[in-house]
Amino acid sequence: MHNLIENLRRRLLAQRTPEPLPPTSQGLARPSHDVVRGPCDADIPPDARNTMPEGITVEEALAVAELPQKHALDILATAQAIRSVHKGGPAALCGIVNAKSGRCPEDCAFCAQSSHHATGSPVHALLNAETLLRRAEELRQSGAERYGIVTSGTRLTVRELATLCEAAVRIRRETGIALCGSLGQLTPDAAACLKEAGFSSYHHNLETSRSFFPAICSTHAYDDDIATVRAARAAGLRTCSGGIFGMGETDAQRIELSATLRELDVDSIPVNLLSPIPGTPLQHRPTMPPMRALVSIAIYRLMHPARDILVCGGREATLGPWQSWIFLAGANGMMVGNYLTTTGRDMADDLAMLATLGVRA
């Protein structure tokens, strides 16, 4: 094992993670039955956040990224050891619903739902409460702990926000599944409404680093996304923010994004792997080599020893038969079921994989 990897391994394994608050002390109203809880739902006491394990520095991350390919397995093994110590336990599972699709005015180069690209992506208005509830019930029965309601567009209208908040109250009451909103840019008032309605988490990806962002999107500023993550946290929502690997960014730019997420003190980092969609500017972009994607995930674990890292869209196209290696690379969860406009792997296959790995009963 390379001396750099061995030294980082020893340092990170020597640190301790604060114990999460028990569910009863989180101030959340309990439904009439037990709520399915998982590692992504554990809240760290506010006075313990300063004692969270300290990840490796940007300079150390860059040095790890530059190591020759022959050290890749040692990097993954180190990330797995860190995951086991700081984020052990059952794998965190989340699922989503495409609650409002298409006609997005943003020009994100990767996105099938942008009105700037001719992709043939589905277009529909906001789903009604009954449909959202049925999807929540399906995910809960399949073992997912968190349900992400995702809408296209820059932000919700006032009427759409009210509709979703009304649906959220019913979903929480009837299923108990934890709710996550992925609803575009967020004002402080809107964040407060979501929190009041029962949403416990807000997802808003930065997508990539600040330095690479102009190559991906020109219709809004990077700071708009930063402001949304901060508004969600200020409202007491758990923050979920990450990005997409494989859009043409460098290792250094992926590490730059990781450092920004650390500065924002996000709770969960979803990692997506580009699945090039015909009709988008990135349609001819080759997928990342599987081992480079896995090493990139491992570096995120080394930089974020105790944060949730979930692998989401694109794992099928990029990793193929190596999908189970995301846990060896340090991830502690993944998205299950279908994605926004593409089909995911059969959920039964994912659950069988997790059982075989011993990270899920």
C-alpha cells in the first residue's frame, strides 16, 4: 500500500463519529405506526457537529487522485474501511418520483428536461396527491426510507408549492416515509412551508464545481444554487447536495465540488454518473471508466468520512457489472427504482445485491 494511502487510512480510522440523536428527540411527530428509519435519517446533535471526523484536505485528495492505477484497489479498500467505521449499518435507500416533467427554462447541458434541447422527454404538469401517495406507498413497501419528490423548472409557483405541501401532510400521515423535496431554487419562505408540511430534507445539486459550471449551464448563477442549499439548512431541513461525474470536468474540479459541499456542511452527497442522453449537448460524451468513477467516489468518502454518500443516476451505464463496488468505494447508500427520464435497474435485483453484500437484510 502506498505510504500516502496508509497514512490517511490510519488518521481517518482513529477519529470518532458523534452518536446520532435518538428518533424521539428530533421533534418530529410520529405517525400511528413506526416510521421506517435508516442511516440517512440520523441527525447529529448541533453541538456535536464541530467534532465530526475531519476528512482529508484538498491537497491530499489531489495527491490521491494522481496516484497510478495500480493503487486503485488500495484506495477503494481504504474508503470501505472508513465507511465501515463512520457510516456502518444498513445501506440507505431512497427513491424518487418525476412529479413535474419537461419544459425547464434552464439550459443544463446534461438534462433531458431542458426546453433548450430536443430530447423527446416526457412532459406533464404536477402530479396530483393520489399519484404521489401511491408512489410513496410503493417505495415504502420496497424498503426505501426516503421519498424524493422532484419537479422540473427553475422553481415552483405559489400554487404548486401549496399543492405539494398539502400532499406532503397526507403522505407523512399515511405512509410515514421520510420526505425529500427536489423542487428547484428555494426562498426562505418556501423552505419554511416545506418544513411545516413534513418535508425533512431538501435536495438541490450544485451539479459540478464553480470553475466548470459555465460549461454546463448559462441560465442561472452558481451562487443561486448555493443560496438554495443555505436557505434549506436555515429552515431546519436536512440538506442533500452533490453533482454529476463525467461531464468533462477534471479530477481537480470534482475535488473542488467536494470542498464546496464541505464548506456548506451538507448532510448527504448524491453522486450521479453521466448517462449521455440523445439530444443534449453531452450526447456524445463517453461514460467515465468504471474504476475512475469508483476512485472518485472513494475520494469523496475520504473527504467526508461521516456524511451520507449515495450513488444515484447513471450507475448502470457507467459501472455495469461493477455496481456493487460502490460500497467498496465508500458509498453508504443508493437510489433505487427509476430515475427522472431513464429506467433504473429492477428494484428486486438491487435488493438481492444488497443482501448478498450484507449491507441490507
